[in-house]
Amino acid sequence: MDIKTISMHEHEDGERACMSRRQFLLAGGAVVTLAAVPGGLTFAAPLQALKADYPRTKIGSLSALKLGKPVAFAYPYPSVRNILVKLGAPAGAGVGKDGDVVAFNQQCTHMGGPLDGTYKEKHQALGPCPLHLTTFDLTRHGMVISGHGTESLPQIVLETQGDDIYAVGVLGLIWGYSANTAGRRA
């Protein structure tokens, strides 16, 4: 058979080399249908965030927080720098009457650059990192807004009891620690 007479979509034996548009749409519809049925696609299970629990430690009080003014604190180890801030807008995992009090680690997840003093009240963001300009959205669990970082900032899990604010865990991996356990460095 002359090579010029073979269609781009056929092998020499007449079989199609790729899916037709109809086959593609039918296969895609089947996958979507299976994903919508409970237990249809077992590999589509929701992922759980990495959370490390630590001793409950008082880090501040709701009445002492001023809107947009971060308060620095160390947790879960003395050398780990974090901020506690009242954002003025509801935030992921926020506590307090308005769900707007959050706490985050202050080291960039890209290369550990210091984020101390980079809180932007207008945008409720932390950054940019002085190393590669990564900026994080504090209303959305510290997710990356821009820059080289690919992971959200570690969020300090908070609880309140009356006016007191307690840190009880860390959601995510703190830069420089292999597992956020026993103070071991990476």
C-alpha cells in the first residue's frame, strides 16, 4: 500500500490509531458519571491536609487583637515564628465571632524566606517573600497568590475559650522541619 493513500487516522491494517470524537465524548461521559456515583471511582476520595497536633498553648486574646495588626508568637517550638491576625473578613479555619482570626507560620514554603513584617492589610495577604516574591492569601488557608511557592503557608490551628485564643496544631509542614515532630530539623 502506498504511504500517500493511508489516512492520518488509520494504521496499515485499517484499524483507527486514535479515538474518534464520538468515542472520546462517550468515554468522558462515562468517567464523569462514575465520579458522580458514590463509590463509583474509589481513587477520587477527598484528600486530608497534613495536620500535626501539639500541646494547647494560649497565644492571645480576642479583645486584645486590633483589626489588621498582626501579633507575633512562637509555636510549636521557640524558634518557629508565626503571626496571629484579625482580618476583618471571614477566613478559612478562622475563629472568633466573625470567623476572621487566623494564625500562620512566617516562613515561605518555597525556600524558607522570612515573611516577618510583610502583612498587607488591604489584601489580607502575607508577602511578598524577599527571595522569590511569593505572596499568600490569609483568607484562603494561606494559599499561594503569586510567586514560586507551590504550597500554602502552614496554618496554626486555633481554638477559643471565652476571650482566650489557643494554638492546638499546625496544618501543613513548617519549613526546615522534616515532620514537625520532636523539634528535629530536616
